Amino acid sequence: MKMIMHKQALLTRAEAFAPLAQTILSPDFDNIWVIAHCRPDEDCTGSSHGLAYMLKKLGKNAAVYCADAFEAKYDSILSPLNLPNRDNFAPCHFIAVDIASTELLGKNFPYTDSIDMVFDHHLKNTVEAKQKLVISDAAACGEIILTLGLVLHIEMDAPLAHCLYTAIAGDTGCFRFSNTTHLTHLAAAYLYSYSDPESFARLNRIYFEEKTKSRLRVEGYVLTHTGYYKDGKIGFVGLTKEEKDALTSRESDFDQLANLAKQCSDTEVGIVLHTLADGSHKLSARSNSYFDCASFCARLGGGGHFKAAGSTLWGEFSFLKNQIIDTAVELMEKYQRDGIA
Ligand SMILES: [Mn+2]
């Protein structure tokens, strides 16, 4: 009875899925690459593999494409899916998942103009495709893929539940962020009924607790080097290529650092700038309540969500650092003038 209620609630968005589901079910729609964005996170990893697995259940040839490798922490959810390698067949159709803009397809992606379908939850999705479904109040793309599975009458099982749970837990910071809604919890409750609590607890431990020694070194650096501005409301930390190299060579150890730069109880927004191997600089901003990270990053050539946004910048590090801090301070002063901050 409870599961039926959850299923019905999860189908409240179902109408919008019909045209895309119809395309997917067409026999001509086969040999599909499901594309995850470069530098894949939990949401796009779980959503893309979950969707490819669903397509496999429909008897289709489907594989996941990603410009970058998936981290070892995903092995336990990905290997039970037994998906074919993308090099095993020539792709005819392309579905982009959790990809807000074409740059996220990765450099040298040869099929940018051939995207058939987009499933996403980023408000400003600029990927061109024949069919698009963007549900911006979905906390994770995993919620959208779950509903797609229900619309397509895909049989849920533990491997699929683990994939979609990974996606949803990932983008909500394990159900802590304010993008988490009652539908997010219903989706999780639905997925929980297809596996055991121990498995989900293990995934939570892997994604949210376990850290490598090198990651702990990076976190230690961020916590001790964050500079505070505007009465501590802005936390900023920058890591040049040299500073990063002294800590670790693993690029993934530098993901999601902006949350650490706002851990101080006075701090509204955490901002991180660090240099990537190609010489570009990655800017990330995460806020607690009123600081609009999307418009902040838009002023610096990027974009994203209200409380989580980013940009890729080119130029001299210290010049960019000053520009970023000035922009954040300017915005914070506006919030103070408006009585928001
Ligand atoms: Mn996402």
C-alpha cells in the first residue's frame, strides 16, 4: 500500500515524459550512448548508468559515454549492471543526462550536433537536442530517471535502486541540502524497498564519510587557508597548480571544496578557485540561504543553481582571485544594503 502511494506521487510529473518515452520505445531507437558529463559526480554517474541499464532491460543496446573515467568508489554499483563497453558498437542515438551545457560533454566529443534527448534538472539547460525534458525542481537527475523508469514500466531491482539512490543522495548531500523535497524522500523510500538498509548505509559511508589520506590533506589545507571577508560572511580559498601539486596529484581530491569554505557558522558563501591541468581555473561557489551563486558566477562567465554554481576561467591566478573576491564583496554589500544580509 505504502509503495503504491509513493509510486503515484512519483508519477505526478509523468505527463511530460510521454513524448520522450514514446521515442525510447520505438524499435528504431537503438544503439544508444547515454552521456554523462565530464568529471562525473554521483548524480550523473548514477543517472546515466541507471538509464543505460533501463534501456538494456528494454532489449536495447546501450552504453555510457563519459569524457572522463568513473572513480573506483562507484565500482560496487556499476559492475552489477553488466553494461556493454561503449566501444563495442557504433552509436546511432545519444541521450545527455545531467548535462547543462555542451562544454560538459567534454573536449572533442564528436556528436555534439546529434543529441537526441536531454534529461536534466538545471534551470538554464543550453544543450540542443531533438527532445528535452528539464525539471528544475527535481533535486537530482536521478529523480527524473526514476520517474522515466516508472513511465516505461521498467522492473526495479537492487542494482538499479543503488544507481538511482547514488544519484539522488549525491546531489542532495545525503538529503541535507534545500533542493531536497518530499518527492526526493519518496523516491528514496521507493528505492529502499528494493534493497536492504545495510546496502544503502554502505553507499552513504562510501560517498559521504570515507576519505583518502590525500583528500584529508586537501581538506586540512582548505580549512586552514580559507580567508574571510565581509564580517566572515564570505569564505574564499584559492589553490594554484603548485599548491595543489604539493598536496596530491589526484584531481578528484579537489572536488566539492566550496562547502568546506563555508563551514564557519558566520559564513554564508564558500568560494573556491583552483587551477586545472590545462591551465584553466575552476571557480565553485556554495551558499547557505540568500547569496545567489548563479548570478555571482554569471558575472564571471559561468552559471548554475542559486546555491551551487561555478565557472571556468582563464587568466592570471591572482588577478582572477581579486576579481572574484571583489565581485562577491560587491554582491554581499548589495545584500547588506537591501537588508538581506
Ligand atoms: Mn545533477
